[in-house]
Amino acid sequence: MSEDKAVELINEWLNLAKEVSDMNLNRMEYDEERYEYAMERMDVIRKMINEYHGNMNKC
């Protein structure tokens, strides 16, 4: 993974985290499917970033 891709993934994670936070604060806009998607995607991104950092530390 390139550094640009890592930054892109981190930005996506931050946007998803904000969206989840907004849904938690305002139950009227809560969308369970979107919430579940965001939580799952954030977990995937976290794992990818951890792998990226692990690979950087091996060099």
C-alpha cells in the first residue's frame, strides 16, 4: 500500500467515524444499515492501516 492510499483510508475512516457519531447524537437520522456498514468498514480500514504500519516497521 502506498502512503497516499494509507492517507486516503485514514480520511475515509475519519469520515465514517463522524457519520457514526452524528447518528448516535441524533437518533432521528439513525440508519441501522448505514451504521452497520460504517462500523464494519471502519474495522476493515483499521486492520489495513495496522498491516501498513507493521510493514513500515519491518523496513
